[in-house]
Amino acid sequence: MDPLGPNTKMIERALDLAATRHRVIAANIANVETPGYKAKVALFDEELDAAVVREREGVNPRENGNTVVMELEMADMRKNELVYRVFIQSLIQKTRIMRAAISGGGG
Amino acid sequence: MNLNNLFKSLSISASGMSAERFKMGLIASNIAHARDTDTGNGLPYRRKDAVFATILEGELAGGVEVADWVEDRVTPMQQVYMPGHPHADENGMVTMPNVNPHNEMVDMIMSSRTYEANLEASRIAVEIARQALEIGR
């Protein structure tokens, strides 16, 4: 049994996905002026049980073929940071409970 | 937990900043030479542009690099009537560079905003990594 509870693996996956997502967004921002660059998004693939990177759909390319929308990327980046924060906090909460159990609740 | 993605993010954002800084250098040069009618070879200055390309391999994969810089041969050179000018032709026309300072200023602002966006991305990467360190406290 996982000492930190059954959801720990799920949280780890979510954190990995958020980190991958941040890398992908950073790449999109860096390439906002690269001709022909297609914006990418990181998604979780249930079957592969891992984060996968795909091209963003539904965006009209600019005249140089680039599909990065800076406002969209900035919003996604901030959203992603908040999601990461939430999962980290739940992990911290779990370790606190663990510590309380070890010390018998005294400290 | 894997911090590799976050470290890569930092390198990618750095590549974006460095590419934008290079571009801003070219823009500064374009503005400085906006009325340069002789660049040493008897020809007026031509505006320069950076060519960005995505880095496909290595630690910086997904980042951006300045693949090349090119002279703008599409925008026409400007003809100005200045009969007293030493570089005027027999009709008194001087060929001025194809630099429009207004366009350059707009490009400069765009470039500097993009630099800031990359900076913000690296700031958030560090913030995320710092959050992860809180687990051990």
C-alpha cells in the first residue's frame, strides 16, 4: 500500500502533466514570431498513461503560418500554475497527516 | 518528482529572450542607419530582419534561435530630391534606405513585449519549482 494514500500516484501524474504543460507553453511563447510554427498543447493520454504533446486546434494561422496566440498562452500559463499549486498543497497536506501519525499527534 | 521539464522551460524561455534581444539589436541598427546613404561601398543602407527558427534537438528543443539575418529586398528604397547632396544622381535624386522609423518602433515594442512574456514564463517556472520544494518542509 502507498503510505501516503491511494491518490498519491494520481497527484504525481497531475504534477508531471503540469510541468510538461509549462514547458510546452514556454516553447509557444518563445516561438511567437517563428514563421510556420504551430502552437502546441500538452494533454493526458489515458491509454498511454502519460502526457502527450499535440498541435493546438481551432486557431487561424497568421500570414506567416504561426498559430501562437500570446494572450491564450499567458492565460493557460497562469491557470496551469494555479493547478500545480493546488496539487502541491494536497501533497503537502498528505505529508502533514503522515507526520502527525508518526509523532502520535504531538507535533 | 521530475524537475527536468521545468529546467528545460527555463532554457527555452532564455532562448526566446536571447532571440528577441538579437532582433532588437537589428531594429536599433535600422533606426540608426535610417538616413545612411553610403555604407562604405557607395550603396545606401538596407533594413535588416532576423529570421527565427525553432530548435528541434538537444537541451533547448522547442526553443527558438536566430537562424539568420537577411537584408530586406522587398520594401522599396526611397527616392528623395536633394540636388545638393554628394550622393545625388544627375537628376538630383538621392536613394535613401528602405527604413521606416515608425514601423521599426512598432517592431521594437512588439519585440520588447515578447521578451517580457518570456521573462514571465521563466519567473513562473521558478515559482513552480519553489512550490515543489515546499513538500519537504
